[in-house]
Amino acid sequence: MDELAWVAETAVESEAQGFDPEGRITFDDGPFAGFIERVPLRPGMALYRVEGTSSHAWTLKALGDAPAGNLVFGTMLGGAGAIEADGNERQVWHSPGRPFVVSLAEREIAYCLEPGEPWRAVTLLLEAEALETLAFQDGLPPLARAVLEDGQLPVSHVLESDRAVTRAASDLMCPAYRGAMATLWRESKALELLAHQLDHLSGSPPPPVALSTRDLARVREAHQLLVADLRAPPSLEALAAQAKLPSRRLNQGFRQLYGMTVFEVLLEARMKVAHALVLERQDIPLKHLAWMVGYSQLSNFINAYRRRFGVPPGRHRRDGGSD
């Protein structure tokens, strides 16, 4: 991939920069601060290291060609967010150590990051020629072979955590050598990471079929129905029937659009309303407040509130939310 620039943007500002002669981009102006580093390893293979944080939600994406047949193997070492790639469902992660695989496939790809926590990632970009070499010498997992055979195949998948992948990626984030030995160490460690990534991908289930635009519209309608009456929301089966989607596909759509299952979205909506009522409506008894957000048992409400906010609602009310 021959990037013209990388763009880091928040809702209020955007900054585009190209690599300097050392293969590095540094963002240090405005609410976002961080760096991108690109190091060619061998023909058709490059290592990227990325680290950054922002006081606002932010997005990072490349400007330039996204050649068909190129495949990215990455590891999220910190932060939380989502990968948005045309033709695939939105891939969300909330915990570190999550490997991912994305095909460039001549499309726009954006990394959407949550504010506050540093995002750290290590990725390996393999061009078609490097994939062909691997396929000839060592074989490839079915998903990687499919990208090699159809360069425009849209692939975007965040995988389950893997200790070996995380360890190798963490080593590359903090190099053990500098100077003359650095190049040899970096290439050997990158190849170790690639081996772990390919092995992990071989044992991963294929990604679910992406939802259509019509299905996603139905998911949004289902979300509105779900939170319209927190006292008596529809069951998953009833909601799926109203949305005209199987319940599994409905949950897939909720994960894609909201990063949570149907149940988790309902719980978050209840807790958001409950939090506001606890602090703003001192006149409402907690038992009645619990009923207003869908809890028939006060004890269940208190337990859910404590898990979400770390303190019971009564204490939150007394302390004015200071905890």
C-alpha cells in the first residue's frame, strides 16, 4: 500500500500527514497525540506500529490506494473502538489483545477509537506477492487464500484474544534491540507474529455474512422499539419477529451498530435513565424508580445499578453522583 497520507480526525478537526524520510508520522497538535511508524521488512511485507490517544472520539484512516489482494494482520494492544470497512459489518472491540484481519479490497477503511484510553496496535501488511509466496511455501488459512484468489473480497474480522499473538505484538511495540541488530530482530519477531496470526486465523470460525442495508434499517427500528418502553420491552423473540429477522441475526446487527447484544443495549438504556432519575428526581422513591425502568424487584435493580456504576443508587443519590 502506498499511502498518500494518514488522517486523524475528531468531530471538530482533522489533520492529514504523510510519512517522513524515517517512515514516521507524528501527530501532536490539537486534542489528538500519537504516531504511526512504517517499516518495510521484505518484498511485499511491511510492519506498522501505531499509538495515540485523544480527549475526544477520533478516527484514523489512510488516504491513497487500497490495492486489491493486500491483507492486514493486526493486534489491538490497547484502547477500544471499531473497524469500519465498506462491505463488512462494523467490528467492535472493548478489550486489549484482540487480533484482527482486514483486506484492503480497494475500499475505505477507518479505525474509530474511543476517547481517553491510549490506542496501541501492531499490524503487518502483506501484499499479494507476499501472500503468494506464503501460499507456495507454507500454505495459507482458507480465509487468506480466498483473499489471494479474489483480491476484492471484503474481509474484516476481529478475533478472540490469543496469548501468543499478544506477546509477539507487544515485543514489537517495545523493541529489545537497537542499532545493527534491530533490523534482524524486528524481521524475526514480525515473522513470529505472522506465524501466530495465521495459526490463530486457521482455528477461527468464518465471519458471519454481513447484514444488508435493509436488514440494518430493521435493526435500527428494532432498537427504537426496544427502548420505547423500558417498563415492558419486547422479548428477544418478539422483537426479532417485529423486525422480521432471526434472533441471531438481530443480535449480530445490534453488535455491528451498537457494539452490544440486544440484552446489553436494553440494560444500558435502563441504567442511563436510572442514573439521571437517581440524581435529578430526589422525590421518587427508589422502589418506584426501579419500576419505572423495568425492575419489579428493588434488589435486582440495586444489584444492576451497583454493577454498572460501582455504588448502589441510594449512595449515589446521597453523594450527588460524586463517585
